Amino acid sequence: MSEALEGARDPRRLRVRVGLAFVRILRPALYALLVASALLTFWAGADIGGRELPPKAAAAAPVLFAIFLVVFAVYRLALVRAKKYPAATGLFQIGLGALVWVLLLPGSRQRIGQDPGDDVQVLMRSSDAHVRALAAEVAGTRRDPSPYVSDLVELLDDTEPAVRRAAHIALIRIAGTDASPGEEGPDAQRKWRDFLSARGLLR
């Protein structure tokens, strides 16, 4: 009764109380989103039972975590506003969540999972499309091409057509045949991975 009277006297307190009740209802969904994004992230890092996660499903991990982060931020800020949680801790947790979200992005995962490599490998990851294309061409002429085939396969889905063509030509030169005639993007990558793995060229 006293809380209701306080809410009637102070509408701002009433709004905060209603907001807290709402975010508590969302708490189960919060944990479900976190678990789902974690499972998709781990599965995207390696196959499970010989099955790889489809690319669209792998891309869903950062989306689910972003939704989790938004709901979590609303929940924490509501607690902070109600003076039931330390502001510094709440803001730190939200900032840490934002950093984790950035690391979940596909580009970040690829950079983290890759070794720095030699100069050609580094240049194949350059932000300059001309440099990537030239590095792909050089990789196709190396005596031992095995360190470069993984990067070349990744470049088959590059945003620049010239880079995709250079990577495709380099892989044909390395393999002595074309595993994906007339194809680009994820379909070509899948066929080249299967082909190169069967030949022992892709580790």
C-alpha cells in the first residue's frame, strides 16, 4: 500500500517500477538469447559431428547477441536508474558486452583465428583491393602453395571482382584444374575446400 501511495505521489518512481517489472519478465528471453548466440558462435568455429554450420546460421550469432545486449542494457540501466545497481558496474558490463559483440562479427573472428603469416599472407588481407589481387597472383606462383590456399579460398568471396578472379586463377594454377568453373562466392568456396582437402592441400 505504501509503495502504491509513493508511486501516486511520484510518477517518476512509478515509471521506474513499471519498467523494472517489464525487464524482469524479459529475463528468461535474455538468457535464451545469450545461450543461443554462444552455441552458434562455438559451432561456427568448428564442425560438430562432421556437420558445418550453414553461413546464414553462423551470421545469426552476432545478431542474437546484439538483441541480447540491447535487452541487457535496458535491464541494467533500469536498475541503475532505480538506484538498485552501481552505475559504474552497469556501464562497464554494457561496454564489455559491446566489445564481445564486435569480436563475434565474422570479420573479427577470421582475423583472430588467423596467424600473421608471411608478407604474401598479410598482403592478401590488405584493405586495398589492388594489393589483395596482386598478393593472390603471387601466392599462385609460390613453390609451396599450402600456406596460401586457405586465404585464397577466402578471397573467392571478396567484395571486389578483380580479387575474386585473381584468387580463382591462383587456385587453378595450384591445383592444376578448376574445381568451381564459372562459380564465385560461398558455392565456389565450398567446392574448393572439399577439393583441396581431398588433395591434402588444405589443412
